[in-house]
Amino acid sequence: MAAVRGLLSILLLPFLACSGEATPPAKQPPQPTPKSIDVPATPKVAVGERPQAYMTLCAICHGPEAKGYAADHAPSLVTSTFLESATDDFLFRSIASGRPGTSMAAYGKASNGPLDDAQIGEIVAWLRSKGPAPKPNLAVGPGDAKRGAEVYAKSCHSCHGDMTALGEGISLANATFRQMATPSFVRHAIVWGRPDTKMLAFKGTLTDGQIDDVVAFIFDGLGAMASPPPQQLPAPTGKEPLVINPTGKDPTFSPRSDPCTPGDLACVPNKRYVPSAQIAQALADKRKMIIIDARPASDWMRVHVTGAVSIPHHDPKRLDELKNDGTWVLAYCACPHHLSGEIVDMLKAKGFKNVAILDEGILEWHRLGYPVVAAPGVTPPPKQTEPQ
Ligand code: HEC
Ligand code: HEC
């Protein structure tokens, strides 16, 4: 825990610099240098209106006002307790580097995402304008990771999972999260919760000692998922062939529909989702089809379905190259349906008939062991324990 506390006080410095009202932290032993992530500092931009890039890229999951839960358990980005405990640096890096193994992609140009530093800075500034300024976080006492493990198992695991399971709460075992979160940031969330979300304030339910214990467990016991490998696949050139097995036979799919509410006579089955097992079988049988990866290219460069072309939902130029000749087109994302749903809707609007979503999404596809092309060191993500 000592190393963790050392790291903590170093990482606290940006808070102190920001708030201008802080008292220096308690006496600390000499500090080790924290591991740096190669992300440039947040550029200063004026606090303005909601950036267009936020609407195009983020609102689909985090909602138009960034209150979260528009899709896929994407958390709120504007609760008071989050904004007062997260530094600009935490926000910037979370957006730039994403949370590999979840549906939160790396949006920074450094990872071949769509946003340059200034655009990320604008989003950070807009989020900032919606809540309190960061303030010095609570000090973290020395905790006992062993005792913390019991608290975690009883009070946290069902929502936050661990190295082998993702829950509906933010993954605390995610290696990229842990590179940027500090014990005091984590403690702040546990003590005060996140208002208007499922994350309750544990002040009063757990003692200060128990909270220190669980923080110690999160950093020293829970373990981290494998760090994202440093290498990515080469960036898509835009010249990758669209059609897989162009001379093969057409596949036969039996897509399922969104369920109709009983009594809703206007509801027409939309036959929108093809189970991944059928698509894997069609690949094995060398059937003719097109598979579109609808995520930012940075995600395609980590891992994609074998033969899938990168056509991000936010930059769908290559859709114009598709011929409306009856070839089956499947789209997927990690979410599992939202970004791929945008691609499917675009194609349907152009009159394409045989177009559907790969039902379970790429994370489940990868977990099930179906064929992927992955950068060296990328492993299948932990299983999802909550329905999405
Ligand atoms: C496909 C859905 C999706 C999209 C699109 C998306 N996110 Fe996320 N985001 C998530 C999820 C899910 C998480 C939590 C991941 C986890 O479990 O660790 C997350 C986490 C975050 C976090 C960290 C929050 C915290 O409390 O630690 C930030 C900041 C964030 N997203 C910002 C953005 C921004 C800005 C964009 C657009 C550029 C964006 N996200 C696009 C799903 C999404
Ligand atoms: C009922 C489900 C649930 C339980 C139980 C729960 N959490 Fe959470 N937790 C969440 C959700 C959901 C969020 C994200 C809230 C939001 O939208 O900001 C969250 C957020 C957090 C965060 C903030 C992470 C970040 O990047 O912003 C931390 C830290 C955290 N929880 C720790 C804990 C700990 C430790 C426990 C047990 C003492 C616990 N949680 C119990 C659902 C839960």
C-alpha cells in the first residue's frame, strides 16, 4: 500500500494546482515517479457549447447531456462527485485511451481514433462546465487488502465484477482505468457515491476503515486485467476488399427481431439480428458476405472479426462502395447493437434488404473463440455477467 500512497500524492498534485485552495498533503515518504502514459497534456480551451464531436461520437452511449445509460451501461460523465474528483488529465486520458475490453473505444489520434487533442480538450471543457471544479480528494488511510476482499465480495462484486467478469458498473480491474485512477479518486466515489446512479454512497454503510480496506483491495488484491498490448494492427487503408468469399454461395441466415410489446398491433418484426453462431458457420462454409466493423478504427486495429472491413459509424464513406446486389451485409460493434445499428439503418435507407447486426457483438464473438484478427497480446475480454 505504501507504493500506492506514494503514487497517490504525486497524482494529487494536478488537483492542488487546479483548485488553488488546497492545503499540502500530509507528510509523505519520498515519492516514486508514476508510470506515465504517452498522452499529451490537456490543451486549454474556452468552455463552450456541446461540441459536435460529442454528439456524433459519444451521445449514442453517454446520452446527449452526458448523464449516461443511453446504451450499454455507459456511465454518467457529469455527476457532481465524478467531476469534483476527476482531474482534466483523467478525463482526457479516459477519452484518448478508452477502456480496452469494454465498449469504450480509444478516441485519441495517438491510438488512431477520430479525435485530435484540441477536440478532446473541447469535450473535457464542456463536461467541466456541467459540474463543480476538481477539488483535493480525501486522504486514503493504510488499508488491509485481505479484509477489503471480504467487503468487496459482499458489497461491490455483483456490480463491478473482477478480472474474469464484467458487471454493469465500471470495470475496476481494467488495466487502463487503473493506470489513471488514484486511490483517492476511488475512495471519493465509494464515500459519496454517484448521485442519481446505481452507485450508492457508502458513507455510513461502511466504516472509514472498511473503505480504506476496500480501496487497498482494489489496488493490491483485485488484480488487473492484462494491460493493453503496445502494438496495434496496421491502420485500415480503405482498400481492404469488401466482400468475403466473392465466389462463394450466399449464406442462409434466420435473423431474430426486436421483441414486440404484447398488444402493439403496429409492431412489425424487424429481423435485425443474426446470431454470431450462424455467421461463424457461414465463414467456415466460405459463404459470400460483407462484415462491417462499425467501431472507431482504433478498435478494429486491436481486434476484428476475420475478413471484417473498418467502416466506422462516424465516418461511413466506404458504404458508397457497396453494391446493392443482394450480398448479405452484417455489421457489428462492441456495444453490442448501437453503433452497428447506425450502419444497418444507413444501408436500409439506401434500399439494402439483406443487412443485419451480428447479434452478440465482437466482445462476445471473441470470448466464444470465433475467428478474429488480433494485434499481438490481445486476449478475449472477461465474460459479461449482466445482460446489456
Ligand atoms: C459504445 C458506447 C460508448 C461510446 C460511443 C463512448 N463511450 Fe465512454 N464509456 C462507455 C463505457 C461502457 C464506459 C465504462 C467502461 C468500463 O466499464 O470501464 C465508458 C467510460 C467513459 C469514461 C470514464 C468514466 C469514468 O467514470 O471512469 C469517459 C470519460 C468516457 N467514457 C467518455 C466518452 C467520450 C467523451 C466519448 C466520445 C468521444 C465516449 N465516451 C464514447 C461507453 C461508450
Ligand atoms: C448496485 C450496483 C453497484 C454496487 C453494489 C457498487 N457499485 Fe460502484 N458503481 C456502480 C455504477 C453503475 C457506477 C457508475 C456510476 C456513474 O454513472 O457514474 C459505479 C461507480 C463506481 C466507481 C467510480 C469509477 C469511475 O471511474 O468513475 C467506483 C470507484 C466504485 N463504483 C466502487 C465501488 C465499490 C468499492 C463498491 C462496494 C463498496 C461499489 N462500487 C458498489 C454500481 C455499483
